[in-house]
Amino acid sequence: MANAPDLSIELHPVGGDPRLLSELLTTFPLAAVMVDPYTHESSWLLDTARRVLTVFRGADVRVAFVVAGADAAGAASFLGPLVDEILTLADPDRSVARSMGLSSLPAFVAIRQDGSVIGVAEGWDPPAWRATAADLADMTSWSRPEIPSLGDPAPYAGTAALG
């Protein structure tokens, strides 16, 4: 089970000023896909992650990509046009992954406004992603994304979260 993250972690939105994690949780829970820009495994899941996050965009949920190990410019370079669609947060020193005790990326995390963890799925494990999405959907009375969906990659373990 993942730990609740340290809410004093500073994240760097692409095109914005640094924000504490606690500030991003003020109004809504956070649904984030954490990726490592230096691995193929994270890039293989970008279309799937976009689809899952887009389902929750209309709910009372803040959706985001958290790019571990990169600054804002590196995050923008890795995600390309996705930064114009979905909030992108750079986590240069992988503080969020470390704080939560994650072992592999990509990861799908859902965090309540108080910082407690709704759910975490590490690597591309469709049943775990489905369970995290279901818990978030139940909490927000929202639709559940189809996981997996046609065109999604085969399941895989991911890569080391801390680089």
C-alpha cells in the first residue's frame, strides 16, 4: 500500500509558478498519471493515460501528468501537445514517488484533498488501474473509464520509480 504523500512537496507546472502539492488539493482530489520521461515504458502508456484522465476531467477531480525526474521544459518536451490538454507537473527530484513509496512508473495515483490515498496502480496493470479508477469514480459519483480498452498495450511492470 502506498503512503500518503508529503503535502509540502513543490511541483512545477509547465508554464506556471511552482505550487505545493497541498495547494493542488485545495478544492478537488487529484488523479495523476506519474511518468518517467527517460523510459519507453512510460511513453507506451501516454494515449491510455490521456484517455483515463480525460474521463475524470469533467468530474470534481483535478487531473494531471506528473513527470518524475524532469524540469518543466523536460516535461513539456516528453509530453508534447498533451501539456496543452492536461495539467502537467514536473517533479524534478522524484519527491512525490519517493514520498508515496512507489516502486515503479508509470503509476496512476488518486489522492484526496486531505492527502490520503484513494488508490495507486503501479506499472501498467489494467486490473489495478481499473480498481483505482473505480474507487475514484465511486467517491465522485462519476463514470468509470474502460480499462483496458482496445489499443492499450499488454500489461507490463514498468521501471524503477526513483530512477
